[in-house]
Amino acid sequence: MDALANFWTQAQTDFPILLILGGNLVSALLIFIAGIFFGRFLSKRLRKSQFGGSHLDATLRPVLASVVFYLILAMTLYAVLIKLGVPPTSLLAVFGGAALAIGLALRDTLSNIAAGVMLLILRPLKVGDFVDISQSTLGTVEEVGLFTTTIRNTENIAVYLPNSLIWGNRIQNFGRHVNRKAIIDIGVGYGSDLEAVRKLLLDILAGQEDLIPYQDGVTPGHNSAASPPEVYVMSFGDSAINLSCRCWLPGDGWLMRVTTLRIAIKRALDDAGVEIPFPQRVVHMAKADD
């Protein structure tokens, strides 16, 4: 009986403490679940640009969504630890030491974040731009994230590049301007009448349906080119006189537009009987003396 009485007395003393600890654990678990749910919900809304009826730039959406999610996650973990009775001063010391250790261990990752911030501030590229990164990756920008940038190359393959690699190399952005200058080099035979050839080529350039016209005194823009069609004599080569044809075309569908122009030039030169020479080598065979 004494043992049972002692157990009952101890239970009356410990039960409130266990009840409080259990309640704190349940509360901490609920806070954690609610924080994760809210962070993911808000992150998805930001990615879809449905937050508060705003329409965020497509380049900023994924980055802002990631920042908001991790910020809410950090606040949730802080609230959970406080609920479990961890002193705030101890938490700050632990977080400070952890931040220092993580910073030293993830220097490359932090450099990617810094490069991502620079890409977002200076905006050398944005979602939808057709770019060439370091003359090795050619494609359309699909997403600029905190750590990596996703580019869909011309073979429809998703390429994930670290932001530090992009920021530290040359970025060639073909989508920054609506119009582009087509430069087509061609060689003609030395027996050709250069004035006649130049006139023929200028007529071909001016006759293109998608040519951006030049208007003197009008600021270059979507419907006005920066210069008229041009044909220059560039150099006298070993087997041809080298000419350069230049005109302004719309940037969309660029490769097909230039292809159409090359075909038109080749057909016009063939019809006019203008030779397009190619390198040839003449070998003289010496006869051996009998």
C-alpha cells in the first residue's frame, strides 16, 4: 500500500510537468507544420504571380519565392525552439556560429547567390531572352534562381548553370533589341563588274519583305532601322573579291530570315552569271628525265 501511495503522490507531482511538456511538443509540432504549409503556399502564389493581384516580373518570381520560403522556414524554426523552452540568447549564439560555419563550408554556393543578386539587379538577361553564355551555351533563359540559371538550349535540353559561371563570363543577349543587323559575307570572281554586283545585291536587300526600312531623321526603333542597306568591298582575297552585305531585320525567327536572304542572294547571282569562286589549287606534274 505504501508503494502505491508513493506512486500516486509522485504521479500527482510529475503529471502537470509531463502535461506541460507534452503540450509544448504538440504546440511546437503544430507551429512547424503551419509554418511549412504557409511558406509553401505563399511561395507557390509568388511563383504564379497571384499574390495580392500583382504581376511580378517573370525573372524575379522564382527568386522572391525562394527567399520568402526560406525566411518563413527560419522564423518557424526559431518559434519552435522558443516554444520548446530554448533561451533566445542561446539561439542567437547557436545561429551565429552555424551561420559562420555554413558560410565557410559553402563559399562557392554563397558566390552563386551573390552572382544571382547581381544578375537580378543589373539584369543582363531575363526570362525569355535568347542568350549565348561564354560561347558554349546557346538557348532561351527559362529561370534565374538564387543558385542557378536554367537555359533551354537549341536542342530543347534544360541546362543548369551556376550563377557565378554566368556572371564571370561573357553574356551575349540576342533578345535585348527587337531588330538585328544581318551581315552576310560573300566572294565574287575577279572578272566581275563590282558596280553591277553591288547594285544587284542592294536591290536584293531592299526587296526583302521583312526588311526594316531606314528613315532619315527618325530614331531607330521597332519600325525604323539605324542605317540603310549596305554593300561594302571588304578585301581582295586569294581567289575572290570579298563583299559584305548588311541590312536590318526583325530579331524574331532570326535564323530563318537570314537563311531566306542567303538563298535570295545566291539565286540572284546565279541568274546574273556572277561567279562565286572557291579555293582551287593547280598542281603541275614534272616529267622525270629518261
